Amino acid sequence: MSSVRVLVGTRKGAFVLTSDGKRKDWQVSGPFFAGWEIYHMKGSEADPERIYVSQTSGWFGQLIQRSDDGGKTWRQPGLPNEAIPPPGPPQALPNRFAYDTAAKPLTTHQWYDGTQHPWEFKRVWHIEPSLTDPDTVYAGVEDAALFRSSDGGENWQEISGLRGHGTGPQWQPGAGGMGLHTIILDATNPQRIYIAISAAGAFRTDDGGVTWKPINKGLVSNFMPNPTAEVGHCVHHVAMHRARPDVLFMQKHWDVMRSDDAGENWREVSGNLPTDFGFAIDVHAHEPETLYVVPIKSDSEHFPLDGKLRVYRSRTGGEEWEPLAKGLPEKDCYVNVLRDAMAVDRLDECGIYFGTTGGQVYASADSGDSWTPIVRDLPAVLSVEGQTLN
Amino acid sequence: MSEGASVSQVRVALPYHLRNLARIEGDVLVEVAPPVTLRAVLDALEAGYPMLRGTIREYETGERRAFLRFFACEEDWSLASPDAELPEAVAAGKEPLLIIGAIAGG
């Protein structure tokens, strides 16, 4: 019988939630890496027992952790868990994210005050394992750059073509920093990768990362001097259904957007949403035109409208949205749902999951019609990922 | 004096999260050949516990991470040259080198 595993990264540790295919009874394990910020954790499609974790701290910096047994045990890739390692310098540097300074000019980026600022590594925001190779994994980092490891996270190299394509001086940090937070791999085309950065926008490579193209035509951001500029947009998240890799859905700072041509052109599909500000967006596992967002009141007030937590679902690829409220707080709810904190599973009846800054993780086993909290009192949830296990 | 006798056993007190990361309890003992400097102690610490690399000193620059401080014999060594010799009491293992996370936030 199939089962599911939900990986939850929080401000104070990682949690693994597991259930059988009914998704009624859940086991909670953790906290792992207690006290550390877990920006993201994600399992490999090629080997679901392989899970990568971004573990970070303002004091101690960035660590990468890996499990090869579905989250039961963890280690920093390439390093011994115990003291007294083999003699000689370590062969693996799993936590080293060094910008490629040897590549073509990588410039500076725009600082909050409009001046130019050098790139400074801060943390890994998002980890995206390869769809086919458990040892290949991508990392999106702040300050925005894309890294890849081909040895299971033991060593990381920057894919410098992204920062090197020329628009870097126009990229600027959003309120939360200048993070590369979205990495989407195309199962039908290994050479194609989509990424998104706050606040630079979305980009695409069709040659495995050598060259990149901004894909922001149609986005309108009124906070920018040129609202339709090629880059500088505060893209919050992008989602894709794997069966239709040319169709993208985006939650921008404001506006929910759609592209039907691999990001070449975007159009707004906010439709009847009560507010189109938000962070999370995802697509149903089996219905490519069914998508989910969590409307947030505004960029000044990061909580649901009227204290009522609502997921909105569109079964028409956008424009027409319905509120999903059954089982969610009806009043006095002032949490946020962050960009990487929504996920789906692939069971026959698609499960939807999202976590809140109030520490709740909600699950729906019926495509969003009804919701129940798996846990209510975790630390603030930064990320949620679902794994469907056979 | 034998070659081994010249090596100092330096005690290092790590903050809670780094003790957990290195899976150790209490102070760490590291062997350091003289001169016993901050750099030499941290080099020995990271060689013995490679999981700590990058958590105390920046990978790229080797500089102290901003929110960590070094103390020895009730003195703040955070801004001292990493090549200055630590106090004799530290080199002799009588006093620990303290690595402390700055108290920040609420």
C-alpha cells in the first residue's frame, strides 16, 4: 500500500511526518537538527530514501545534511558522524558554497539603496534533487546563485552562467533577502531548468545551465521604476505540472500569473481572488489545470484576510477561484504561508499540504475539499515537501 | 624532551549547537604543536572534527564568523591576531579556549 512522507522545515528544526495512504493517522518524528533553521528539505525522485536538508544558522552558517534511509539517520555528506576522521585533509566540503570568480564577469547586484553591492553567500534557500540521479542535486542560494553537486552533496560548484549573463547589476534583494528560491526541473528535457529569484524574476536555461534567459515578459511590478522591465520582479514562487512542462504558474509579489510557452509570455490569472498577494502556489498532481494559492492580505500585512485562513483553488488554470475553508480556521488566524510551504502528493486522490508560520501543517486528502491539521504547534514552518512512497 | 612531549593539549569549549554537531560532550581536547595560537588551535579542531569546518571560521576567508567570539583567561581574543600566542594557561590545558555564540535578538 502506498504511503506518504511529508518533510517539514521550520525555524527551529526539521520534522518528518508519515502516514499510510489514507492520510488520517500521522506519525511525527523530529525535531532533527533542533534549534537550527531548516530552510528546505526535499527527497530524491530517483531514490526516495535520499533526502537533502539545508540547515542554517546566523551564528554557524550553512550546513547540508543528507539521509539515505528516509530520514531515520542523517550526516553531512562525505564527513564522518564521529570524531577522529581518516588522516589527511577531508575530501569533501559539503558546506562550502563558493561563488565562481573565475568565470566571465559576474558583476555586482543592486543593494537596497540602489548602490551596487558584491555577492555574499548567506544560506541555501531551496534544494532540488535531480529527477534521475540521487547524487545530483541543485541548490538555490542567497545571494542569488545556483549551485550543483554531482556527488551527493559532498562538493558544490556554482552554475555561474546564471549570474554571468549580464543583468546581475539590476537584481536586488526583496525584504527577505536576494534568494534563489525556486528550481524546477523538466522531466522531458534534462537541459531545461527554470529558476526564480526575489527580486530579479524568473529565468530559464535550455542548455543545462550554460546560458540563461530572463523570462519575465508580461509581469508588471508597480514598485519598479520601469514596471515591465526585463528583470527586477519580485517573483515569490513558480509551479509546474510535470506532464506539461511548458505551462507555468507564478505567485508574484502581487498577481497570480500563467505562462503557456515556457515563460516566454505571462498573463495575469488572478481573476476573482480576494487578494492576489501571496507566497505559495502549487499544481494538483493529476489535474494540470487545478492549482492552489493561499491569498495573503498585502505586502504590509502578511496574514489572511479577515483572520480566515483560506486556500483558493482554480480548476480552470486560473481566473476562476473557489475558497477552500472546510477544516481551516474561521477566525482569529494571523499566520502566513511561505513560498516553499505548500506541496502535493501523488496518490490517486491527490493530497495537498501546507505549513504556516504559526506552526501548523494542514493536510487535505481530497484535493483540498477538506483539511485537517497534522500538527498544530511546530516552530514557524519554512518549507513543506511531499513524498509518495510505494 | 621527546617530540610528543612538546605538543600541547588544549581544551576548547564549544557552544551547544557545535557540540551537538560534532557529537561530543564537554570540552574538546586538541593537540597543538607550539606556538599555540588561535589559528593553530582552530586548525587542529577542524582537522579532528571536519563537520565544524565553516561553522567557526568562514570557508573563503578563514575569518571568525561575525556572531562568534573567542575568550581565553577572561580576555576577549575575538579581535586579536589569529597568530598571536594564546595565554600559557590555555597552552598548558589549564584554562579552555571559549568559543561563544553572541547573544543576539530577544
